[in-house]
Amino acid sequence: MAAEADDTLAPEAPPLGLDEPTPPPVFRDEEDDGVSRAFVEAVRGTLEAQDAEGLRALVGDLHESDFGDLLEILFQEERIALFVLYGPDLDFTALTEVDETIRLAILRELPTELVVEGMRELEIDDAVYILEDLEDEEKFEILQKLPAMERAALQRSLDLPEDAAGRRMQTQFIAVPPFWTVGQTIDFMRESQDLPDTFYEIYVVDPAVRLKGSVSLDKILRTQRPKRIAEIMNPAEHAILATDTQEEAARVFTRYNLVSAAVVDAAGRMVGVITVDDIVDVLEEEADADIKALGGVKADEELSDSVWYITRSRFTWLFVNLLTAILASLVIGFFADALEQMVALAVLMPIVASMGGNAGTQTMTVAVRALGTRQLGRANAMRIVRREMIVGLLNGVAFAVVMGIIAAIWFDLPTLGPVIGLALVITLVSAALGGIVIPLLLDRFGVDPAVSSGPFVTTVTDVVGFFAFLGIASLWFGI
Amino acid sequence: MAAEADDTLAPEAPPLGLDEPTPPPVFRDEEDDGVSRAFVEAVRGTLEAQDAEGLRALVGDLHESDFGDLLEILFQEERIALFVLYGPDLDFTALTEVDETIRLAILRELPTELVVEGMRELEIDDAVYILEDLEDEEKFEILQKLPAMERAALQRSLDLPEDAAGRRMQTQFIAVPPFWTVGQTIDFMRESQDLPDTFYEIYVVDPAVRLKGSVSLDKILRTQRPKRIAEIMNPAEHAILATDTQEEAARVFTRYNLVSAAVVDAAGRMVGVITVDDIVDVLEEEADADIKALGGVKADEELSDSVWYITRSRFTWLFVNLLTAILASLVIGFFADALEQMVALAVLMPIVASMGGNAGTQTMTVAVRALGTRQLGRANAMRIVRREMIVGLLNGVAFAVVMGIIAAIWFDLPTLGPVIGLALVITLVSAALGGIVIPLLLDRFGVDPAVSSGPFVTTVTDVVGFFAFLGIASLWFGI
């Protein structure tokens, strides 16, 4: 994929392996884009041989993301062995790239001194990301061994609410007064030692550090040195409040195509910078959460979770589903006599409920996604409700005809046709109505529609489906 | 959300509205974050009065994204009236921010001359995005009226495959030879007229324009002027091939936290730059497609689509579902005698199938998402299959106990307990197996598992659920 991946991803040959003239293994498997088996085996070899030099030669130049992938493949005891053998100058950023379960396990097993050393090299947003899921005592143990300045900065971020945008900010940034010239600003950057690792714009603040505006680096580079910053800055339009949620921050970034944005406190003072790479992570987590929620899986479930954790986590949703299924069965039980007299009803009834369930899921999926991306709001809610009901009606009629004919022929009973047909129309219209109104109502009441719509919609489609079909049949056939 | 949104988003007062001293309406509704009714009405007022100055004062300074939101709220005839009244210097970038249906409708109704004028001001990636969904003749009509240079550049992008990364690239970029100094490079940027709108790094190429490396702007700004570019450049590691898919490009961006990346052709020559804002759109589209596919909705369905289009689009999926439902009913029909003799089976059987369906969906959701994000691959597939089956077994046993007791009490028939219990264990294990193996197999054969897994998994859970429950009951009760 990357044009020169083959040459560049393969690390240098281990300097000590002079008896081994073969080149080091390629990092990524061409086939499935995962870490190659040969590379993993080479790392295992250095761990077994306690060959620190060989290990550094292999993994020292890996990007944090590749390093994270490698950690996920290794066994837990190998991960610990790797951290210990490599020593404290290992890039702890890799820990931001692994599943939470793995991260916590590594942090808990490593000597605290090693963790503290590793944390000191990190940008503050990465350090917060790594620390935030630990228990309070564990956090405290690490924090108290950090220098006072770093501890205070970390603590400030950790004191923000769990999903606050401020937790994803770097606290190093370049801020200049508006009366500086472009030349002064460039000279300042050339001379400063304590600059952020990478940055895309500089910020303009007043003496009280209140945000006044920003200037992108390309603007600085194409402006003549004597020009004043105030003349070329953009007004402070899209600043993020530290206490805004990460989702709100992501919405601002995507809406205005930002690459970085200033973070301000309630008084408008600049406290940090959020960059788009963190926002991309937020967006991926959000999409992940929505997809999982709609599938009945908790958002925090990860591939590396234990069987026992996953079993309990999935049990909850299945239990809710059991209750709605029992409710539907109670409806069926109400028509036990009819079922006994006419077994065709028992054979056909799951079709009606299943069609309703699927049509309801279609509408619900569209509604939940549109609510999540803010495309569905008050301005168009009624229009979409109307549209979904018409779609439900049209497809209801279509499947009424198809299934009516099939049922009539299957059981050689022409009157079954209109019975199942009418039931399908009623069920598909109800499914459409439930699929759109339930997410809208949940959203209005501040409940996440992605998580909670499913069981309600299924209940509606099951109950309506069975009741409509068996009820109409009872009336029609007088049973 | 944006700290000073209230002051900054409200546009200037219309200069001609001297008889109207009230301030212009705020753009966004605080409540639901959509376009405010007052703003829409103000725009409608200028359209009715044919007040071009008033319209420009209202919408002229809107960000393209806000402008797009406004267009989506207006009626189609109002959109056209707005474009015509505003004239050719309207920012056509707004068209990249509206649904495809709306974009096509606007392009088709506007005079071609106006579209051509608007297109000329666009960056090439935006122009391609706007043109690419038009029919070939429509594209041709617009392209042939563009100047030769722009037409050629557009045509090159449009000739790439539909989901090629190259379609999202800008073709303006700054490339310098490696022997230039930082000072030379800065002077070059200060003097050039034809620079990209915004950029985050410059590229280093050889005389044949083959990509050699890149330098971020902050690196340039903090380096002394006499230093050579070759000494500070990063090697060309994460270049994107123009023919890579957009999904592959997005994977590189997220993996290596990139903000921009060079695009090269098959010979390694640099042809453009992709920036992260386009990648964010790709990621959102991808998540959108996965969520919709899992819910049985086609990826291209948009809120603005017509009732008729949506009805047909949803019909297909529902029809596939009808076939699997009929298959399940055939299984039920096989046990018609048993159902006639024991109506409790008819009442309880949907519970077994429903639990299976939900458990299968849970596993399938996790599998599809993990395949999409490349977390699930050959290295861990067997481990995950094993894990899912154990989870299915454990929850199967749990619900066997719960539902066994309920069924025995409900129908006052203790032997019903083990029958439904055993059926639940079999169904939930099969659901887990189907939920993981089906997506893995589809992925192996190059079929998108998000789109196609659902019907297969449902078929497995329905057929196994009904067959296991009714089959075991027949054997047990000898009916």
C-alpha cells in the first residue's frame, strides 16, 4: 500500500548478528496486512536469548502503531519481558495503540519505576490516555513519583469529566501576542527549546492568555517578515471548551475540516491544543460504539477481553431480549386454540414477525445513524417519519401480495392470502413507525438511541406481528 | 460548543437594510445544533425580494459546511434561486457538503455556464467529488467548457477507479529539490503565487519528480535558514499510490497519525497530496456503510432520497429475508403433527429462534467490525472462533437454566425444561459459530462481510433454532 513499504518498514539488521547474514524479517505480512510471523519469531528469539541489542535493532525504529500491533500479537509474559529487556527508553506511546485490557495488564505488571520513566517522555494527551483507565490508587502511585510540574498538568486533565475534550489535548503550544511580527515569531520558534513535537498553527493570546486568534504555519511561511500577526490571524472561531465532550469536539473538527483547534477554559483562557489525529480516534471509537450498540454488544468490548467478561457483558442484552421474546410468546399463547385448530398459522407466524423485525431494523438503523451525525433534527423529523411510514406501507403491500400468493398455494387455502397479507401491511407500517419514533423519543429524553432502540423496536414488531396475524386469522376463520 | 460561537457565527448585518435595525439572525439553533428557523426565513426573504445584496450579506461569509446545511434545509426551487441570485462567485465547495441527491439535482438544474464558473474556483479534489456522480454526458458537457489545463487535471482524476485514493487528492503542492536550503525554500514560498490553499508539509523530489521525502512546516520554521532540506527531511515512508483504494489510504492515515500524505503514481512520481480532512470523510463514509449494511440498508441511501427509491432499495434486503424466513417455516412445517398435539411448542419456539438470532448478531457485529478495522486476521482468527464458541456455550447454559425453569412452570410440564434448555444450548453455540465463521469466510472470498453476513447468520440461527427445539421435543415426547 505505502509505495516503498518493503524497503522502509524492514528495520536495520541487528548489529550483533554478524554470524547471521540474512536480512531482518519484513514487519508486515503482505497477505493480511498484519504483523508477519517471521518478525514475531525474530522478536521472540531476542527475548529468549535476552539479546537487548538485537531487540532494539528489531523494534527500536518501529512506528508506535506498528509497535502496538506487535504487542497485541505477543503473549502477556512476552510483552513484560520485552519492556524489561528494552529498558526505560522504550517509546510508551505504543501503549496508546493497544486494547485497554492489554494496556492495563502491562501497566500493572511492570515495575512502577519503569512506568514512571516511560511516562515522563510522553505528551500529556498520551499520558492521560494511558493512565485514565487505571484504578485511582494505581494512578496515584504513578503520579506521586512524577516531577511536580508534570504531575500537576496530568492531574488537571484527569480531573476533567471522563469524556471531556480536554483529556485529549496537548498542553504545549505556541502562543504569541498580536503585535508581534511574522519575523519575530519565526525567530522565537527557531530559538525555543520547549516546542510541541508537531504543530500546525500558532495561537494569538492577550496578556491574560485569552485566545484571540490563530495563524496556520503555511500563512506564516508565505507572509513577509515585517507583517504583524494581528493582520494575518484568523479570529478565534472554532475553539473547543475543555469541558465539551469529545464527541462535540469531533463534530466541530469534521464540520469545519480542522487540523488542530485551541482548547479554552470557561474564562476563554487558552489551555491546550487538540489535533486531528486524536479526533480521528474519537470518530472511530464513536462509530465503533454505534455499530456495537446496534448489534447488542457493549461499546467497551474488545477482542482481547476474557471469555468470562464477554459472556457476562453479552448476557445482559440477551436477557432483555428474552423478556421481549417471552412477551411475544404471551401474545401467541393468547391464540392457543386457534393454533391448535389450524397448524398453518404456527408455521407462517414467524414469517410475519421476522419481516417486521427486519423492516423495523432498517428504519431504526437509518434513524440512529442520522441522529448520530446530526442530519436528523427537529427541522426534518416529521418529514422523515412520514417518509418511513409510506415506505413501510409500500413494502407492506408488496410483500402482502408476494406472501399472500405463496401462503394460499402452500396450504391450498386461498383465504390465507388476504389474512397474512393484511397482517404484513399492518406489521410493516408499525415497524416503520416504531423504527423511527422510538429512536427520536429516546434521543429527545437524552437516552442513547443506538444502545436502547433495539429491544423496544423488536418488541413492537414481534407483538404487532403475532397479534395482527393470529388476531386477523381468528376473526376471519372464526376460531 | 465553539467558545464564541454566538458572536462569530452571526454574519454582518445586511448593508442595505438600513430601515431594519434588528441584528441578523443567529445561524445555528442552540437547541438541536441545526440551522435556525429565523436564519432560513431571512434567506427566504432575500430570495423573494430578489435582494442579491441582502443574500450576500447573510450567506457570503458562511463556512462551506454551514452553507451546505442551509442548502439541505431549503426547497429545491429555493436552492436554484439562491445560486442564480448570488451569481458565479458563490463558493461551490458547499456542494461537497450536501447529500448526493441534492448535489445532482442542483447541478442538473443550474445553467451549465454558472456551474462551469463555479467549478473553476475549486480545488481539484472538491471538483472531482462534485462531478463524479454525474452521468458521463453531463460530465462531458461541463468539462469541455473548462480551460484545457483544468480539464486535463480533472480528467486524470476522473479516469481513476471510483474508489481510488487519487480522486481525493489535490494536485497543487510544493516540491523542492533536496539540495535547497531552508532559507531558499521559505523565500520560494513567500514569492510563489500559485500555492495550495492550505498545506502542512512540503515534499522533496528528484529531477524526475520522484518522491524522496517530506518536511513538515513546523520543522522548517524551527530550523536555521542555511540548513539543507535533505538533512531535515523524513524519508518517503507513507506515500499513497493513486490507485490504492480510499479505504487503504485511510488505514495508512489512521495507523500513522498523518495529517497529509504524498500521492505517487506507479513509477513513484509525485502526483498530488491527500489531506486528513478528506480521510475523515472517507472514515465517516466507511462507518456509515458498515452500520447501514449491518442494518440491511444500502450504503448509498441518504435522508434526501425519494420514497420510491428507498422502497425499492429496502425491498431487496427484505426479499432475501423473506426467503430465509420461508426456509425456517419449512422446517416448522416438518413438525406440523407435533405442533398440533402440543401447542406449547408453537408458543415457545419463537423464543429459541429469537435468542439464537440475537446471539448470532452479537458475534457477527464484533466479527464484522474487527475485520473492518483489521484487528481480526489470520493471526488471531482461531483464537476468536474458540472464544466465541465458549461464550455461546456459557450463555447457552445460562439461558437454558433460566428459560427451562420458566417453561416448566408456565406450562406446568417439568419435562419441557430440559427440552427447551438443550435446544437453547445447541442454538446459541451454532449462533456463535455462524456469527464468526460466516464473516470470516465471506472476507476470505472477497465479499464484504458487513453486507452479506446477516442473511446467512439469520438462516443458521432460525433453522437450527426451530429444528433443535421441535426435533428434540418430538423425540422426547414421542410425537
